[in-house]
Amino acid sequence: MNNLVFDDAGDDVVPRYFLDVDHGWLQSLVDEYLRHEGRIRGELDRRLLDPLPIRAPFDKQRIARGVLDRIWAFPIEAAVPPKRARECLFTAAGQEPDRERAVTLAARELGVASEALLQSLFADLRDERRVRAPKPVLPVAELARHANLALVSSLIKRALAITIEGDAALRPVVRQAKLRGLLCTVEAPRGPRAPERLSISGPFALFHRTTLYGRALASIVPLAARCPGMVLRATCNLEGRERTVVVRAGDPLPVSPTGRRFDSKLEERFFRDMTRAAPDWDLLREPRAIPAGGTLVFPDFELQHRRAPTRRWLLEIAGFWTPSYIADKLAPLRAAHLDHFILCIDEARNCAPEELPSHARVVRYDKRIDPAAILAIIDP
């Protein structure tokens, strides 16, 4: 990791963000992509070996190109599928030693012109794919924010551990961490004005350091950036030693949009099915976090009886969880005397009944949660 992408700030390091001063050369970079639209990718790559009209820092240009390469399309455009074209031409070459005659023979069999056949032969290679712009083209200011996210992601993918603090607004971050399978715990606030604290294991703390985990980790940054007072600290392995990367609310990062009521189709379907099957019960989506054993538990739903408001149940939907994780999760709930708690676990886990804690109120599901199974517990 070149130190051009971060600056020292005492004991911490901060990302060297893309700012307004970078917009000029970013626009020049986008212009080169636009100039090469419809041409082969190899031509674009060769052009970008030369300097841009406006001087650009090498490391930052590399990051920006990575973002553009993910946003722009590079499709295979050929009159004939390249594999089929090669197969037919090589077969014809075995029958006809003369190159032009072999091409003519193969083209006739495929029903295309000889030139179209030759253009199709290697159209699936990286350098031969066509450059196609997204619709609409990303504005430069938005490109800079996405490049900043890529920069932060490249740093935290080297993390041993990450902590995120915020002013009691970390639920979306916790939800994303759970959905992406990150190893995380949430500490309860230590005082009335203390922030919530989310601790996550980093890829470098795992036995197998996978890019998949790193990408999952990066997915929480836009959500964290939306939290008031957010401070993300990542203990990272940079340049052969441990450094703390600091990201704060207000940094020029893309922010995840709001407005999604449910995190998954499964939750949306359960809400619809349960409200129809249990008219005497109200469902509250994402109730407040519950302190338990020094941590916070984030249920997905709270069920409350309309005519008896003291009858309340908390419900959490789990995906790929192990029996030991379920046991560990229920332990602090029991200690906090939170007996009215239901876990819904995916049948695909194939956990044998004897593997689950005997006291657990667990409902298995297979793509759909059966409201009758929930009612059998809360309203027998």
C-alpha cells in the first residue's frame, strides 16, 4: 500500500480522499472512456499508458480506473459466438490448407461474411471486448465519492479488527453486518449519552483471508457514513506494521439510500403472511435494541397483542447459523430474563433436533416462515 493514499494524523492515518481539486483530471479520465466508446478495450488501455491532459496522481488514477471499469460495460460483441467461430474455422483449416479458402468455407457454414467471422474469432478476449458507457454516465462528483469508498475499502481489507461508534443509530450497520455474515458483536452503551459500539473481526484476523469477507466488510461503510457522529477505526496491517485507519461521519463517501422497509423478501413475506394470519397481533418492524449480558440484541420484529399489550414477543430471523451460535445467543437472553424470544432458522442448515438447546423456542423455515408455527408458540 503506497502512502500516497493515506496521510499520518498522529497515531492514526486518514485516507487521502478524492476532493474537488481532483475533479479536473477525473473528468479527463472519463472523457477518454467516452472517446473510446464502441472501440475495443485494448485501445483504451494503451491510451491510458500515456499521461492525461491534466496531471493525475498515479495511485489515485489507478483507483479511479478500477471504479470506472466496474461501472462501464465491456461486452462481447460478435456476429458469431467466438468459441463457435474458432471451432468452425479450425475444422475448415483441417480440410482446406489455404487460409482464405478455409475462412470462406467456415464463413459460408456459419452464414456470415468472412470479415465478420474474423472479427468474431477472439472477441471474447479482454482486450477485444467493446467499451460501452453506462446510462447515464456517472457525474464526476459522484465518481469521486465512489473512488473514496474504493480507497477506504482497500485499506480496511487489511484490517485485523474494526470498531464503529455512533450516536445510537447503528442498527442499519448491524443489519448489514448480519446479512453479510460478518463476525460482529454490539456492546451496550455504558452510560445515557455513551455511543453504541460495534466490533467486527477483520479479514487479517481470520485463518483464511478471503476477498469475499473483505468485500462484505466494505459494504457496511456507506451505511456507517449515514450514522450521526460515526467514527470507524480499523486496526490495519499497512506497510508491514499496525496502523489505525480512521473514517468519520461527514467524510466524502457515498451514503446508502434510505427508504427500504425490509431487508429481504423473506422478511417482507413473513410480515404479510403474519398480519393476515394473526389479526389480533400487531407487528413492529425493527424494535429497539435489547441489552443482554453486556451486548445488544437486535430483533427483527416485535409482536404485541392488541387487547393485551403486555403480551409481547421478540422474533429474529436467522440464516446460516450454527447450533453453537444459537446456544450462545440465547444465553444472555436467559440471563436478562427475556423468555419471550423466538429464533427462526433456515431449514437448509439441517441441524438435528438434539443439537439445539432444549429450552430454545426455535422455528425452522424453508424459504417461507409459517405463521401457524409462530402462533403455536405465542398464542397456543
